[in-house]
Amino acid sequence: MAQVLEFKLPDLGEGLTEAEIVRWLVNVGDVVAIDQPVVEVETAKAMVEVPCPYGGVVTARFGEEGTELPVGAPLLTVAVGAAGTVPAGAPAPSPGAEQAAETAVSSEYSGNVLVGYGTAGPAARRRRIRPQSPAVAHPTPTAAAGPTPTARTAAPAAPAAPIAPAAPAAGPEGPVPVISPLVRKLARDRGLDLREVRGSGPEGLILRADVDRALAARETLVATPGAAPGVAPGATAVVAAVESVPSAVPTAARASATAPAGERIPLRGLRGAVADKLSRSRTEIPDATCWVDADATELMAARAAMNAAGGPKISLLALLARICAHALARFPELNSTVDTAAREIVRLPGVHLGFAAQTPRGLVVPVVRDAGTRTAESLTEEFTRLTESARQGTLTPADLTGGTFTLNNYGVFGVDGSTPIINHPEAAMLGVGRIIPKPWVHQGELAVRQVVQLSLTFDHRVCDGGTAGGFLRYVADCVEQPAVLLRTV
């Protein structure tokens, strides 16, 4: 007999709680090997190919491309074991596929560590609950407790819905035939009782389309009480409930019916992560901003001379990064974080410099490790690598985490200044505006010089204005007279 194992979306690390399915790499009926990538997902930090820790025949997939799944939600099920023993409803693999499946499961467990799966031997088995007959109106919780001769086993897990859909609900007290956690969440968030929804899927399975139709019918009924005859077929029970108990219509539904029209864009994925992080920064960090104009003429001339001398080209961002690293060595208060639980300021030993990069997916902040020990050439090379990865969407979670200070060159957008929002949980961010010719008093005379505005937003818990002002003034002085720093390049 085949063992049907359920592969759930693993914990991808770094506090990620959900991911969006970008592209399935396997179909139902395909044979997969252990650790073979089966789906490409997009997290708030990067695009990731997720490997399956089991080898066998794919019997089901959960979620279409574009669907967002929480960590722990089912991704797919795999029949592992004897060839040809695929659960009912799944396409039968070809004879060649059956032989490949036997080969794929010769070593039954993955060596690829996925959080929640591990690499140990076989786990304890439990019997799979078979669907009840639709004639059973109110099955008891113990109805399927004992094994049957044809029962199949499934991977151990916390109590959850069986792999096969349950029978349709017979009434408000019956079981709810729904598998997808997204469907449950959507109904819960909108105040919809799934026991009152008639599913259109196999064996009465409730699909997202059924919930959408029910919600639309409810909102239509609230807006125009006489519109009940035009309700979609899948929402009959909801309509009846609303008609019989008008006061039970949730406040969210009433508000939705009167909400202003317009395009609604979900705050999820990268956009949602950015929104959450910026909101947390503004909520938790008592920030302040100071700024200064600096004459960058000498810095631009030094860079031009270095590049004219041959060798790898040096970027302006790399020179600014070296200046920041030197400034943080003098003012370590700004290379720190606040442990709110312990009420302590933690000064960090190394400078891991984040830099803001605009991509087609949105704003990301890749991190250059050990920026304080790198040369201008090394910094330029790493900035180039991370920027290209950001544009292609191939940054890993490790590339996007662990920063201790952020450099934001918004001058590339043609703006002079800004008040940056700190990249939580860091303590400061330096913003750099565009460098443009401006009138400037140089050596006692009015001249046209290359001028830049520098802005520093800092966490007022880690230092006072004197420290922040000293840091910013040192950075400005290095921009105006870079020869001392460039001597070691």
C-alpha cells in the first residue's frame, strides 16, 4: 500500500509567515525525487524554489499560481511506497513513472533540512479518515477512528482536515467540507459562517469561488434587500440566513456595501512586508532627523581620478559606504539596536551596511556584509552583485537581513532631500540627495560647486542630538575633503 504524505509550506526562516505561489514546477501525476524543487514561491524577501522532502507520485496540489499561503498550509501530497497505489481521484502514473517512483523512494527521507520536517527516520503513522457517505447527516467524532482494510496512512501532523474532502455539510451542525486554510481565513475575516455555504467542488468541497459568491450575495442583499431572487446559486444558505436574521449581518459587510469605489490593492508579499516594517518603525522608534548641505566637488574629482587611473571602476555609493563605515567607527552609538524587552542598547561589533534598491517588485534593502573591512573596489563589486540580484528577483533571505545601518541614495530619483524612515530594528539611516551644481562660498568667494544634501534619521533612544550631529558633520567633512579616507583605497 502506498503511504500518502502531505508536504506543507515550510518555515523559510527570518520571521516569514506566508508566501505566494509563483509557479508550480510539477503536475499531479508527476514523479518527484527527494529534494526536487516542486514549486517556486515569492516571500516578502526573495523568490525561493521549495524542495519536497519526499519522493513518489504527486497526488494533489493546493493553491493556484498567484495564491498566498501561510506557513504550515498544505502544498501538495505525495504517494510514497508501492507503485500503483495512488489515492482515488489522482491520475494513474505510467508504467515508467511507477518504476521511477520506486527508485525515488529507495531512500525514503530527505537530507535537506526544512524547518518542520528534519532528516530523521520514519515518523509515526496515523490512519487516514475516509469520507463519510452523504447519507450520514451527523457523523460522530469517532465514526472514522478505527482503521479499515482500505485505509491509507498520512504524515503525522496536528489535528487537521484529511487529505480527501469530507462529505457535504448536512446543516449548521454538520462538518464543514473545506480544506484550504485561505478559504477558512477569508470566511473568518469577513464574518462568514462556512456551515452556511454550499460547496461546488468534488463531494461538496467549499472553494474560494463559493465564498466569494456568498460574500457578494450577502453584500448585494444588504445594499438592496429586494435582490434575493438574483443571488448566485452557491449562496442560497447565506441568503436565507440573512433574510431570517437581518440584524446578524456583520458590521464589516454593512461597511463594505457603503465603502467608496476604487481599485483595491492587497497589502501582501513585498508591499505588505514593507508596510509592516515601516509602520513598526514609526510606532516603536522615537526618531529624529538632522541634515546638512555639503560640497561634494572634491569627492567627485577624486572618484574621477581613481577611475581614470585604470583598474576596476569605483562607484560613488562605494565611496559613501567607506565614509559611513569610518563615521560609525567614531560614533558606534549609531551602529546599534535597542532590546526593548531587556531595556538595553546593543552596540553591534561589525558594520553590515544595507542600501535601498528600487526593483520592479518594489523597494528592497540588500545588505553588504562587513562593509567596514572592505576596500572601495570590493564594495563596488558587492553593490553591483546585489543590485543585479535585486532586479532579477534572486536575492536570498540572507542577502536581505542582518543589516546594522542603512545608506539610502535617493538622489538617483532626482530629489534633493528626504526624512528617511529607519529600517527597523536598526538605529539610523543616512540619506543622500542628488549632487548638482549650486552657488557656494568656496575659499571666501562665490563659486559654482557640486553640492549634496545629507540627511540622518536616528533613534533618539541610542544617542542625543550631539552624537547624531557629530556623525553627520564628520560624514559631511569627509565628503568635502575625502583625501584622508581615500589614502587606503
